[in-house]
Amino acid sequence: MRFKVTDMPLKKWLLQYIIALPIIFILLAGVQYLKGRELVYCLEFGASWSVISITVFALRRAYNYHKNVYCAVCNDLPKHNKAR
């Protein structure tokens, strides 16, 4: 069974990524700051790698959804949601 883009839970995913992005940014920038790097470098590093991380995760999640690959953590597939 194939899903259309309109079937994807985009609002749910967007909310999760909006929450995850600043958390990952703070974590990555904070680690660089604790390592003694300059503040500007820390902010650039945190911003770039948090966006890259979220993008890779989002693309993989959309691919898995499209290919109907079940993920217990994501719980996105409709047939698995109804069984619970």
C-alpha cells in the first residue's frame, strides 16, 4: 500500500521538528562552547549541524513512511495506529 504526500502526518512531524531543532542547537553549540571554542563558531556550528541533522532525519522518516516501513518510535503508519 502506497501513501500520498497528503496522507503523511505533516503537522505532527513539523511540531516535533520545531521542538527538536532548538534542543539540538543548544546541545551542539553548548558542547563546542565547553570545549573552549569562540562563541561565533559555536553558534554557527550549532545552527548548521542542527539543521543538517533535522533534515536527514526528516527525509529518512518520509522515505520510511512512503515505503511503508514500520517504526515503533515514530508510530506513523495508519494500520499500526489502529491496532493500538
